[in-house]
Amino acid sequence: MTKRQNNLMIKRPAGREHVAAIADEQQLVVYHNHWLSKLCSRFFRTPQQTYIKLDAYGAFVWRHCNGEYTVADIARLMGEEFGEQAEPVLERLIVFLRMLLGRKLIVLVD
């Protein structure tokens, strides 16, 4: 494990306030409430929210991105929940978290 991955393991991912899970937790709703997004929505008829469909692994990770669990905790819980199906757990988790970070759907807190 590299030093950068080691630092990531102690971080706590938390969902941003403009993202919510739908009741079945298999989809995320991203609300575009920035003033520029609202302006574009009005003039160019872009949607005010975006839906992102999640698989079972993504939904599990999202449920645990609440600021209470560290990345190491989520990896351990994911291994317990899905077993061999989720292997390699850590690499899969890090890739997914980087995707969420890149889309600004989560933040990492200390």
C-alpha cells in the first residue's frame, strides 16, 4: 500500500448536501442548485437534477459515505458483506471513491 493510499484509509467520506439517495438507495439524485446551473436550466432547459444509477456495491458504499466510517472501515464492511465477489475490495473502493470525488459528490473529512 502506498503512502497516498494509506492516508486515504483514515479519511471519512461524506456525501455533499446537493446529493441525496432515492428511497430504494439504488439511485443518487444530484440537485443542480448552483446559480449558474439554475440559469442554464431556465434558458437551455437543462434538467435541475441528475439521476445516477448504482449497482449493489455502489449503493453499499454510498450508504456508508456519511462521515462516520473511514475508508478502511468501508473496505472491511464491504468484504464482510460481499465476500469474494467484491475482490479486490480496496482497489474497487478506491476507484469508486475517486469517481465520486471527481464528480464532487463526496468530500473526505479527517
